[in-house]
Amino acid sequence: MKKILLIDDEQVFRVLLQSELEKNGWKVFEAGDGEAGLKIALQEKPQVVVCDLLMPRTNGYQVVRALRAQPDLFPGKIIVTSSSGYDSDRRNALQSGADEYLVKPVKPSQLLKVLETFKFDEVAHDRSADTSMMTAGQGVRFKFWGVRGSIPTPGPKTVYYGGNTSCVEVRADGELIILDAGTGIRTLGLSLADEFKDQPISLTLLITHTHWDHIQGFPFFPVAYNPKNNIRVLAFEGMRKSLEATLSSQMESPYFPISMQQMPGNIMIEELKDKHFQVGSVKVEATFTNHPGITACYKLTTRGGVIVYVPDNELLQRLRSSKATSDEKKDAENFARERDHRLAEFIRGADIVMMDCQYDCDEYPKYVGWGHSCVDDSIALAVEAGVKHFYLFHHDPTHDDSKVTAMVENARALAARLGGNLEIDAAREGLEVVLRPARV
């Protein structure tokens, strides 16, 4: 009997495919994450592995690369599935070693049609396997150091909101947490060095993804050049390289005069496996967003409130509606609505949400599929989720101060029409907000 392994953290998706596959003569194995899936694949040697792209513990790119690195143990076919319809993700999956790439929702008939195109050597697969810098009384505070997307935009027209790329400082429950290492981290580092002087600094840097505008400031981060300091860097592994290799490559000659290995600070780089983890007493939850590559967002639950950081995300309803054919439209819209609802549940009731609002409704049609949202869609999602305070984030490099201000005013008007009590502002460099625990 032919064997197939379904690796996906969505049980509903696995169940949907399993019954139809079994009716068509397949023995089905299942795994809820990539790490477990790799073990089953090397033990059972299925003819086909169907693997989701965005998963905790070990993502789809890692699974494909790991299997292709052991052709004597796994010579089978690999089908990558994903909600991402970006050409770059399809291309990267195929270049990593996948045989096919299917965009969700995947119907059983669609998968069976692909399986019919494969030729299998069943005998070969039937063999057995070998195998503390704050006190709690200060409250929780966060400060914007970089708010721009894509590329830094210094100049007289961006003075008010700022031109540095993504970087936010959070101090909560005795922890110093930095969200992303865009160019804003340089100024943050100078401020920390001035504040702590000769005292050692310990901090955690959470990186959402390794696109350049989210890591390009790290080589200029002064804290990393002091041997007294300890920096813990956390992120999910990217498409082709490990986190450490990606951060190091931008500091290689001829791009930069000092390698990351020469940084005298104590830098510990860890690739995240789980979506739930702790930074000290701060509870952190991650989820993947709709953006090219492996991109996460983070929710910090602190004694002072819940802070959610979603810098790069393209909400699916408008994207799928604009790209679907008439025959696909209903399924595409239902799928998109359900995926956007998941993000709404992730941010539900949060005290603070910083979210991608790169385009207005007039601009968005020109940038469909670029991985960034229309401000109206992000505001509607926040109202639906009962968010308390919302900050427009990842400002487009072509938007000057007057444009961002106009987007804020339009967003407030939309929220009022939708009937929510949402407070709305735009992220602005230097803006510091203090959250204090609610009195019972």
C-alpha cells in the first residue's frame, strides 16, 4: 500500500484529506508539527510528504531541506501547502526541494490529481527505518524607536513621525524586550548606553522576520559592542539560512568592516520552536502572518496589560477577493475570512496593538500581494477584536508626515462609523506610553 504523511498543525485540514486519501488506497500518517513529521518520515518512508509551510517547532522549509539532505533515507515526493500565494514563497519552496506547491484551501480532489502525476518506487519505501533592569512598580512602558517600513526615509518631510525602520522597546515585569532590529535600534542602543553607563545590560531581542528593514540596524547596535552586556536574540528560522547565518551575512566583507563574531557583547541566538514561551515573567505568544517568507508577530502578556506587535501582514479578505476568479471567489473569500478571524482572536481585547497599515484604500490595489495591509482593513479587524488602543505602524517610505496624519484622521472616522471605542494613533519615533495595572 502507498504511504503518505500529512504534516500540518491544523487537525481539520488533516482530517479533510485523510478520508479521501484512504478511499483511494493510501495509508495515511499524520503529524501536528514539523519536528514530529521528520521523525515519522524517516521511520515510515512514505512515498509522499504533504507539508504545511508555516508551523511551530520546525517550519516547512526546514522539513524540505532536512529530507532532501538525506536522499538515501527519504527519496520520496514532497508537496508544500500554504495559505501564502506569493510567487517568492512558491519559488523558495521549490528551490528548497519541494516537488509541488499548493495554495490553501486545498481540496482532496486537487491533491489526488497531483498525486496521479507522480511515479513511485514502492519497494524502496517499504524498508524499515534506521534511525533585571526594572522594578515592577514602574509599570509597563513601551517606546517607538523605528516606525517606517521597507527603507529608512530621513528628511524634513518625515521629521514628526520619523524615518527609521522597525524597532520598539518594551520594559515590563523586570525585562527589557526589543521588538525588531531596524535602523531605530541604533538610537535605542545609544540611549541605553547613556542610561546604564557602566552597569551590565541584559535584554531580549524578538525578531519578526529577517527582511532587511527589520535587522539592518543590528550591526550598529552599541549594546552589542560591550562585553559586559548579554543579548538574547529570538526568531523563527527563515527560508534558506539559519537565524545566525542570516544575521551574520549582512556583516560579512565587503558589506561591513566588523563581523558579528567580532562583536564583544555576549550574543546568544536561539531559533524558536514553539509559539508559546516566556521572557522572564512575561508571557509571549507568537503566530505567523501573511507576508513573504517566515514572518511572525508577538503578543506580550504583562502585569500592566497585553501588547501585540504585528508589523508586517497582508490581511487576506481584500487580497483573495481581488485575485480570485469568479469560480474560486466563494471558497477564497470564506478561507480568507476564517484566516483573518484567527488574527482577530489573537489580538482580541489587547490593550495595545501596533499593526501594519502601510497603504490606504486608493493605494492598495497597486500593491496587492506585496505583504502589507490597507489601513481600513486593519482598523476594521481591531474594532471587531475589541482592541483598546491601536497604532498605525510600518509607514510607507513615500508617506510624509501630512499623509500619515491624514491616514490617522480617516482611520478614526472609520472606527467611529463601525461603532467601536477604539483609540487610534500613528506610531511615532520617541513616543513613549506607560501602562499601569488596572486597580481591582
